[in-house]
Amino acid sequence: MELSVKVLGSGCAKCGKLAENAQAAVAQLGIPATVEKVTDVAQFERYGVLFTPALVVNEKVVSAGRVLSPAQIVSLLTTTLAE
């Protein structure tokens, strides 16, 4: 199963860092996943996100308003894979 990872953000430095960390986490796990940056505010509203950057894994918001480290993202992805 391929994971869908989305980084919601306006394109700011924090959003870019979260996207970079998400890519690093996916690479570290060596799993099939797509990492997509979403900058459309209408999409943020669809997910109910008020604070960016936000991380969405398989259409579920797992973090909002902070930049997670690669290790934190690995933990979230591992949990998602176990479900």
C-alpha cells in the first residue's frame, strides 16, 4: 500500500522544512509513498486546518501548526502502517 503524505502550507520556510523532513522520513523508511505540497487555502479548509504547516497522512491530519522532525514523522508513518 502506498502512503499519501501531504504538506499543507502557504510556501513559507516552515512549510518547506516540513516537506523536506517528510521526504527524509519516507526515504529513511524505504516505503512507497508520495509526498505532495498543497498550497491551496481551500484544501486547508477541506481538512479543517487552521494553522500551517500541517501534515496529512492518508487523508488524515496528523499534525498542524508545527514543524515535525524526520524522526517524529517516521513514528507517525510507522503507526499509520501498523493500522
